[in-house]
Amino acid sequence: MAVERTLSIIKPDAVAKDVIGEIYSRFEKAGLKIVAARMAQLSREDAEGFYAVHKERPFFNDLVGFMISGPVMVQVLEGEDAIRKNREIMGATNPKEAAAGTLRHDYAESIDANAVHGSDAPETAKQEIEYFFKADDICSRS
Ligand code: RTP
Ligand code: MG
């Protein structure tokens, strides 16, 4: 299985709950190494650009409003099968459907305030990493 990189965001709800450390611990225990990280207060423009793929969806405005409601923690995770593994650790989009032991089961309030984001495919991972980080800001650890 190839070593991959994926973009992860700890959303404003989970930052406000002070569970950054617990979420990082889940990543590390699963073999996902943090190779770049920064906290950011996204502007409306930043959030709209990041979620541009959802522009026509009915939840777009709420999603953008939520993502700018407080600081987020953005990180690049590196490891074998990192994209799929991170999605597995995150759990289903709707926390009511998320399996026990997943981040969204344990830390998310609702489908809007759902604690974490993770890239869903290699192409989106590449685009999303480039959205937040310059190549020089990422430290390879594999
Ligand atoms: P994410 O992109 O944040 O990792 O989440 P995801 O892949 O599991 O879900 P996606 O379909 O990409 O949707 C992005 C975010 O939009 C919000 N959402 N709300 N009210 C709704 O029906 C609805 N559907 C999606 C969620 O916060 C989701 O994480
Ligand atoms: Mg998504």
C-alpha cells in the first residue's frame, strides 16, 4: 500500500471543545503522521474557495458560516493508505450515523458541526493540501 498524504481540518466546534490533542492522538495511534500543521481563522472567501465543489448545494451557506465561526486547525497527515484511513477514523458525515469509536461519534454535535474534515480522494487531497500549504511547509517523515 502506497504512502499517501491527506488534508485534515479540525473544525471550529472541535477546536472550541479543546480536543485537538485527543484528535491528534487518534491520528498518531493509527499511524498517520502530522507532517504540516497550522491554526487559521478562515475568511469567508477562504471557506467558499475550499468548499467550492459544494457551491450549488442547499447547505453551502450554513457550511461556510460554520467554518468561519472560529479558528480551525489544518494539518497534512502522511501514512500508508492515509486518505481512506483518515476517513475511517473520522466516521460518517452525520454523527448520528457514525460508528462507535470514530471522531464524529465521539466529538461531533450535528451534520453541520461535525468536528473534522478529511480529503476524499487522491486528486482532492492534492488540491486541498495545495490550498493551505506551500511544498516547503511540509516535512516528509516516511
Ligand atoms: P468533509 O468534506 O467536511 O470532510 O465531510 P464529508 O466529505 O463527510 O461530507 P461532504 O459531502 O463533503 O460535505 C461537506 C460538509 O458539508 C456539511 N453537510 N451538510 N446538511 C447537510 O445535508 C449536509 N451535508 C453535508 C457537513 O458538515 C460536511 O462535513
Ligand atoms: Mg467532503
